[in-house]
Amino acid sequence: MEQETLVVVSKLKKYVKSAHGLNTSATAISAISEAVRKVCDEAAAQAKSDGRKTLLDRDFQGD
């Protein structure tokens, strides 16, 4: 089952092209969305373990 894309594809493609001179495939977009899901899931677990109901920037630090 295909999951929803979590990034603005046009902005991502523009960034990769301008920053690195590369094109971006559709499969890369899916992989990036999955990476975003993983990072968000890990940050959410951190927030919950700290007893919070709000994600904060520090939840994404991984320290």
C-alpha cells in the first residue's frame, strides 16, 4: 500500500537541483517521505517518554 507523500515535491526537486545539480526520481520522493516518517516517529517517542504531548525541536536531536 502506497503511503502519502510528506514533502512538497516541487520544492524538494528545486532544492536538490539548485544545491547539487541533480534530478530527483519518484522513488527518491517515496524514500524521503519514509525517512521523514521514521524521524517523526522517533521524535514522538522521545516527547512521550518525557511526558509531553507536543513535539519540540529538541526531540529531533537524537541525543
